[in-house]
Amino acid sequence: MTKSDTTRARLLARGLDTVSVGGLGGLTLGRLAQASGMSKSGLYAHFGSKEQLQIALLDEATRAADRAVVAPAMASPEGLPRLRALVEGWLGWPPRAGLGGGCPIAAALFELDDMAGEVREHVAALEGRWRALLADLTQQAVALGHLCGDLDVDQFVFELCGLYLSHHASSRFLRDPAALVRARTAFAALIERAQGAQAR
Amino acid sequence: MTKSDTTRARLLARGLDTVSVGGLGGLTLGRLAQASGMSKSGLYAHFGSKEQLQIALLDEATRAADRAVVAPAMASPEGLPRLRALVEGWLGWPPRAGLGGGCPIAAALFELDDMAGEVREHVAALEGRWRALLADLTQQAVALGHLCGDLDVDQFVFELCGLYLSHHASSRFLRDPAALVRARTAFAALIERAQGAQAR
């Protein structure tokens, strides 16, 4: 690693923590410069613009989630066990990945919904990739006969994302100690329904 | 209405639209002053601080939701019909209430989750009141025998909030044309489960 790579890695770690707590809107090159003890022009040399910094931080969040959530789940057997492992690792993942706040991508879905621009486009691509992974794992569980053959996979993913977002709001905003139990109960019911899909 | 009341009402309408699009963090007294053609000191006379302005706008959003969602639902018969009417009116309500963006309170759940202060406290109180209304209507449906007697009402409300948040993300951020159908399908399944609660 060159000195420039090390500095960039340190800035990304510091910036990710800030974005995790205060959202994308809470981070400017000026604020990151202040927090990291670098000059604003030094930061420009690394990231070019506020938008490029935000995009780099969203990618950093994705890498953190890949390490903390996806990679461990992939060690579980294919099908329902892997899907279960992924959901269990996904719920409340940011603190386990060393972030000081919540998931920056979930927050961006609500922060940037009415904005246009390259940051929104990037969040849409990352969220699309994440939902494609959820759909793939669900489809594998269908293919292995762990879930019903006539399951509407997109509907399943929609509801899965709902229980994740509800857990995010209940645990992080409302600070409800029952949030994780509620999310697990909802997931168990979703799986049960997906196993008897023909009946509904 | 005094002239001051009229000005305040106009500022709240303008500010609510701005917050609905750009979130609480996107609104400052300076920006609202610019958007409304008033001086910043004139705005201070009405709201006192950025936090008081944000709180006034959250209350304005609540009044808009009361008019657009709650009042019409209350005209439906008690129990499940009223709960259904509320959920149908709740999904995608902001444009129908004249807001240019999404629900400012849902967005604040993700924007302020890691913040402290009076605005967060106010959002928590408004969200608590909303969830209490959802729980009351669900409980009435239980009392009237429309839903199972052993239903876990808090679990039901957690999942209901999940499908609302998932619809918000799918419709507003991902701009998925199937979002409303997905939310209605999820709600129908939630109701069906709540009607057979003893079996699960």
C-alpha cells in the first residue's frame, strides 16, 4: 500500500462512521477535513467532489457489509440455511461491522428518494445488487425444494426488505429492545408462508 | 386570522414541501427565507430557531396526514374495515395531501436515528402516537372478532410498519410500479395470518 492508499483508507473509515451516524447530507469535504485533520484541498486530491466522496463511502459501506454479512452467510449450506444466515447477519449489521450508526444505504433510500443525480443513481445500483442477491438466495431455496415452487420471489424480497426496515426503525430510532425478536418472528412467518405458498 | 397567522401558514406550507423533498437536514431558516422571499430575521420572529421550525413542520405534516388519511378512515365502520381504510389511505399518502416528496416523519426515522435533541424527541412522540393509533384500530378489530383473540398486536403493528416502509422505499426510491400491489399483497397476507393467529 502506498502512503496515498493508506490515507485514503483512513479517510474512508472515518467518513463511513460519520455518514453512518449523520447521513450523507451530514458529510461535506469541509467536515471530513476537520474530523481527519487534513486540509480541504488534500481531500479534493483524494475524492474530487462531495458526490465522489459520498459514492466512495457508499462503496465502503458495501464492502463492510460484504465482509460482515455476505461472506459469513456464504459458508452456510445453499438454500434456506444460507438465506436464514444472511437475514440473521443482515439485521443490525452496522455495529458488528464497526460502524457507529445505522446502515448508510437504508438511510439513503429515504434521504435521496426525491433527489436526482449520480449519488442517487449509485445508491439505486447498490440497492438493486443487494435485492438481486436476496432474490438469488431465495430462488436457490426454491430450486432445492426448501420453499414452494410457485413462490413469488419479488414479493418475498419486498416483504423481507420491509421487516429489515422496520427492524432498523424499531431498534435504532425507537430503541425498542423487542425489535430483534419482532423481526425474527416476522421472518419465521414469511418463511412459513413461503413454504405453503400454493395454499395462499 | 391575523396577518401573522396567514404568513405563518404560508411559511409552513412552503417549508413542509421543502422538507418532504429534501428531509429535515435540507431545511434551514436561511433556505426557507430565500424560498419564501422573507428575511431570515422575519423567520426567526415566527419560529425562533431551526429546531423549532423543524418541529413546527413535523406538526404540519401530522395535521396533513390527519386530514388526508385518518379523518377519511374514521368514516369507515369500526374494526377491520376501518383498519383497512387507514392502511389504504396511509400507503403513498403524501402526494394526495399535496406534499411534493415523501413522508417527512418516515424519513426522519432514518435521518435522526443516531442524533440526540428535541427534534428527535418530537419525532419519537409523533411516531409513538401513530403506532398507538395503529394498535388501537387493530385492537378494535380483535375486540369485534374480525381478527383472532390471541393476536400479538405489537407484532402486527411492527409488520404493518415494515410493509409501509418497504412501500415507501419501493415506490419513492426504486420507483417500482408494482410497489402498491406488493404492499397490498403483504397486507392481505398479514390480515389472513392475524385471522388464523391461533394456528401459528
